[in-house]
Amino acid sequence: MDISAAMPKPPAEPALRIVIVGHVDHGKSTLIGRLFFDTGAIPAERQAEIERTCQAQGRPFELAYLMDALEEEREQNVTIETTQTRFRSSRRGYVIIDAPGHREFLKNMVTGASEADAAILIVDGEEGVREQTRRHAYILSLLGISQVVIAVNKLDRVGFDRGRFDAVTADAVHFLHSIGLTAQFLIPISAREGDNVVRRSERTHWYSGPTILEALDAFSPATLDRLRPPRMPVQDVYRWDDRRRYVGRVESGTLRRGDPVRFLPSGRVSRIRAIERWPDDGVPQASAGTCVGIMLEDEVYVEPGEVMAPLHDCPAAAVEVHASLFWMGREPLEAGRRYGFKIGTADASAEVVAIEERLDPASLELKERYAQKLLESEVGRIVLHLDHPVAADSFELNPKLGRFVLVDQGVVRGGGIVRSLSLADGARPRRVIRLDGRLLADPSGMLVDLRNESGDLELAADETFLARIRAGERIALRFAGMRPFGAFLNWAWEHFVPFSFRREQEGVWVSLGAPEYASLRDHYQDGPGI
Amino acid sequence: MSLSPSQTSELHERLEAEYLDALENQTIFIFREAYRRFENLAMLWSIGKDSTAMLWVARKAFFGRVPFPLVHIDTSLKHPVMLTFRDKIAREWKLELLVGQNKEALAGGMGPSKGRFECCTALKTNALQQMIDAHGFKGIFLGIRRDEEGSRAKERVFSPRDRDFQWNFKDQPPELWDQFNTAYGDDTHVRIHPILHWTEMDIWRYIRRERIPVCPLYFSDGTRRYRSLGCVPCNSPFPSTAGTVDEILAELERTSTPERAGRAQDHEKAYMMQKLRSLGYM
Ligand SMILES: Nc1nc2c(ncn2[C@@H]2O[C@H](COP(=O)(O)OP(=O)(O)OP(=O)(O)O)[C@@H](O)[C@H]2O)c(=O)[nH]1
Ligand SMILES: [Mg+2]
């Protein structure tokens, strides 16, 4: 049944949040301006203000100025800060999020995109896929935004040439595939002139798919949270009116009065006596998204940051987190350092024990394994050790409790997705370091720096790796102490790997294959002589 | 299958309820997060519809109480009806009310005739700064909304001000997944914006649903009403016959004039609001 047709007027539906992303200057803000303009949603006054500014600047009417409202943005013709604006089609309401394309403002792009349910990736038809096109797409995939539409813009500049459109979309689709995303539609547009945005264009007779507006309406609300396991992170405990209320927002699933519950990581157990939503002090249930006050049947001691869950369907109380992280700090993320860690309503201190992979999200190039640093706007696979157990899910199971931020000097600098967790009970698992053929990609050799590994290690190598080491390819390893070096010895013994080593002040250098210290050291420049 | 008129209106109501609940929940979450993270909080209450609706949500967040003081910046140019309304609500809702005023500037004859930019900065921004300094507030709740005006659309929910009160809008910290930045140094305070994501229409729909009392100046006296409340000399009513919340909503559906059209300080010169706000204006 088509609900919208049965309505005399469009209802106020929960809005869908759409982020517009893409390389700098490819036309994100212009597209939003066009969408508003062609649906008559720009107030007359606002339009007059933009006209005045453009006249003063001596330039034609700039649709992007609807979003780019700051003086600095208009002077430099670049979006600096993300903006949200509300828009409604005949089907439903939208929050349209404009993201800046300039690399310098990536943190603002992430801020905007982190709230989105779906995305439009804009690519300039003339310029094609560029660095930030790919970087933004990668960030979408990390954020778990899987509904994506590709809009190829500025086709007026290439005479609405179908060949050009096909070439650009092939490129973009190829990249999306490589990061696990599929575009729902590929739309040829001119944001400035309004082709296929709201109005169907006559200049793209070869195209029969939806316009941008139609594509928006085809997105579906991304709220699966209700279907996921019930979780309520405890935000605070209020002791007023002779009551002890545990307040928080149900992040997933549904909690009901009378449910037996367990709190993680403490493991304390009780039963829900009442669910309060003032002025109502007894609602029967609360679903994902609802902020409530919970009263329990027992006087248990629960701290803010714990997660309330059904007795037999709990999150992990994790001490070790394996994650994908994107870093937004000007100062690099450093292995071996501690950062603030926030997940759900919990805080902890996390040590970066390893940056297992350092990746450039624009080229998808694996830059380094076991790296010391992750630079601004890079992405990495990292391992964190927490100073105390914290309740968390994997991102795949439950995004709301499977994503975290890293904080440095009080400010959020990184966003992460939990890939897997190790539980608090039992010994810390052995860390497995995988050595595979990919490590040998660089003909000048590769350094695997394991100086941050202090615990139990296990090395695992694949056949290609071993064969190529025996054939004389160069690879160096560094260890800080005897324990990890011992693990290496076991491995070398087992696989007949030739090596030479040198003990130094702060650890051990190992050269696999032919012993050639001098050239090794010259290559890696780091540390005292032999 | 088609819906009967009563089924249709039921569906409308349910969808609107879900929609307003989502806005409200987000606001409650922000309130509670701020309350958990900051020692010394206050809420700026302009007596307008936005901050009054926000105040209502605060009562929901804290089970009927408001666990921090409310600050009203009185420029001495406010309509007497606003002050009567303020005192009545403060009494009924048992609020701790602090009234701030830049007495020095007023004694020096500050007023809009000295220039609107100067007047707003002296009587509002500076009065607020004096209040914050005097009480050592670390977090201030403000009822601004993204849809009001361009520079507000660029705001974060938790938005730091430096020791000189300034907003560094060119380099704001990232804010994601409701993990807000709350740990700043001692010489700063943080502006907290619990209703940043609401629109003017949302506010009125919410006022209707919750039956929140609002200042009578919003309703037409038969010929005119105020759409936004400010200081008497710089804020003009516009012709309207809307005398109820329903009529106001119907009127807003039809109009394309922006909400702050009657607010003179917004239009004095280009980027006026951005400039005012970068200095610490609300
Ligand atoms: N010819 C042509 N020009 C366009 C089109 N769309 C946008 N432009 C122009 O491209 C320039 C950049 O557009 P914006 O919308 O500001 O680009 P943006 O992607 O928002 O840029 P940032 O936010 O700074 O990353 C402006 O001068 C636009 O007028 C189009 O369809 N055709
Ligand atoms: Mg832009």
C-alpha cells in the first residue's frame, strides 16, 4: 500500500539523513542548492541575500552559497564546515548533510558523515575519480554506510557525453567494489544547470534511471537497531526522590518491564522493576532510540559506563580490541602511547599495542605493517589494550556498541570500528603476527617493527613468505625484549629460517635471509652502529 | 486498500509522535551527557519559544526537576510581558533563576542607537560573559537551532569557546557518534546546544503536543504577532491573525519569510550574525 498517496498532506516522518560527499569542487554544495532551488525550498529572502553577495563579488548566482554561509567559505569558494539542512520530498523528510571535500577539512567531513543513513558520492564528469573521492568512499564503508548513489556531475562541460559518463562510473564502481560497497544508482547530472536533479534532463536521452530526488526517495531507513540484541549503556545514576534511577538510551533491541538483566562488565544481575519516561513513571517497554530511567528490583551497585543487557545475550567485557581506525589528529597516532577510549557511555584508557597495518585510504595502498605511526587522514588496523574491561560488541553484530573514539588531550582524534574483541576473563590471548607475501611488496626491503609487543607472541608465516626469504629477499625485524625474541627463535627453528641478529641497547635487530647488517642499517638509518 | 479519514489521522498522529520522540530523545541524551560531564552548568533562557521548549525537555531528562540554574540576560529592553511570563514559569516550575545585566554599559547609555552590533555585543554577549565569569560556569546550554541562520548551521553540539569567549569556527574539533568533546581546559567554557537539530516547525509541533506554555507575545493580538522574541527596539511584530498554536503552524506552512526577518541585528550588515557569534553571541 502506498501510504503517501492515502495522505492528504505529507506526514512528519522520521527524517532520513543523507550525506553528500566527494572531492573538493566536484559540486556537493551546488547539488544541495539546486535541490532546494528546484523544489522551491529556498526562502525568497535567502535567495536575495545570495544574489546580493554574488553581485558584490561580481560573479553569477552561486547555488553553493545556500550551504556555504560563512564569509571565509564564500571568499575562497570552498566548504570549510559541515552543515545540515532539512528538506522534504513528497515522500518523506530529509536531513541533508553537506560535507567539505578539501582534504584539510576531513574531520568535518567525518563529523557530517558519521550521522548519515545513506550517501550521494559526487564525481566531476570532467575530472573523474580523485583522491578525496576515494578517501570519502572509504570512510563511508568504515562508517557502515552501505546505501550509496553515485552522481556524475558537471556533464554540461562534456556535452553530456555518454562515453565520458560510462568511463567515470566504471572507475568509481570499481573502487567501491574494492572496498565492499555497491552503488544503488549511477546518475548523470549537472547540478549547476539542474539536469536530473529534480527535473529529468532532455540532454541525457540515453539515461532512463531515476533523478537525484527520486533516488533519495528510493533509499530505505537504515534503522535495524530494533532488531539487534537489547543494550542500554548506563549514562548516569540519579539518586533523587528516594529512588535510584539508572538513566540511559536504549541503543538496540527492546527492553521490557520484568526482564531479567545483567550489567557488563561488572556481571551484576537484577530485574527491571520500572521503566520511567517522565511524566510517565511506568511504561511497559522501551525500544532502540528511547531515553529512559530504569529502576531495578535489587539494590545493585552499577556504575555509569556499564551496559545493561538480557541475562543470556550480553556484550563482551573486553580488554583487548582489534579495530579499524581512521585518524584525524594533526599529531600522528603513535604505537605504544595511551589514548582516551570512549565506547557507548564508557571511558577507558587504551594503549595502542600495535598498528598492524597502515593504509592510505585514497590509494588503498598498504603502506606499512607493524607501523610506529598513523598520520592524519590515514586508516589503520590497530590493537588496543584497555586499562580495565569495557562492555562492547563487534561492529558487525551491533554498530552502536561496536564503534568508539580515541581521545587525545581532551579532543576526539580518531574513530574506530571494532572488528573483534578478547574477553576479560581468562588469560590475555597470544598475539599472532602474520608474515605473508604482502610484506615483500617493496623491492628495497621491509622493516617489521615489533618493539611494542611485550606479551606472548606467535609468529605465523605463509609458504610464499618462507620461499622468498630463502631465495634471498630482505626483511628486518626489531624486538624490544627477550620474550618476543624468544617467540621468534622458536619460529625460525621450526621453519629453518636463516637469520642473523644483533643485540643493541634498546633491543634486538634481526635480519632474515642473508646476514647483511651494514646495508640494513644504512637503509633504516635508525639506532647505533654495529 | 485505502484508509478511512479517521485511520489517516491516526496514522498521522503516530508518525508525528515517532518523529517528535526522536528529536526529544536526542535532546535528553545531550542534557544527561552534559550533566554527567560538567560540574558547573547553567541554561540560558531567553523566554522565547525555543529555550522554553528546551527547558521542558530538561524537565523530562531530569524527572521533573531542573538541576542547574537558568540565566536570563536582561538587556533592560525586553517587553514587560516577557518578564511576567518568566517569573510565573520560574515560580511554577521551581526554577533557580539568575538575571544578568551589563549595568556598566547601560549606565554609559548603551542602546541600539550606538550601533546594533555594539549594542548586542555589550548588552548580550558581554553580560553573558560577566555572568559566566562570576559563577564560573563550565557549560552553558543554549537553545539555538541549525535552521535559524547560516553560521548556526555550522555549529557543533558541544562547542568550545576560548578564554576570550571566541568561537573558532574555522577549526572545530570532530564530533561523532554522540561521543562529545567535553574535556577542555579551565579557561574555556563549552556551549551546549541540545536543540540544534530541531526546526522552527518542530518546536511548534512539540509545543502543541506537549501543551507547553509559551510567552503570549507569540499569539496575535488580532492584527499582529511576534515570530521571534528579542529586544523591543530591534524586533518588530508582523501582521498575523494566528491566535493559537494550530493557527501558527498553519501560518508557518504557508510562509516563506525566514523566522528572524523581524530581527534587525541580523540584517545590519553582511555576515553580521557570524561576526557577532564568533565573539561569543548566542
Ligand atoms: N559547469 C558546471 N559547474 C558546476 C556544476 N556544479 C558545480 N559547479 C561549479 O563548481 C564549483 C564548485 O562547486 P561546489 O558546489 O562549491 O563544490 P563542492 O563539492 O561543494 O566543493 P567543496 O565543498 O569545497 O569540496 C562552483 O563554482 C560551481 O558553480 C555543474 O554541474 N556544472
Ligand atoms: Mg561544498
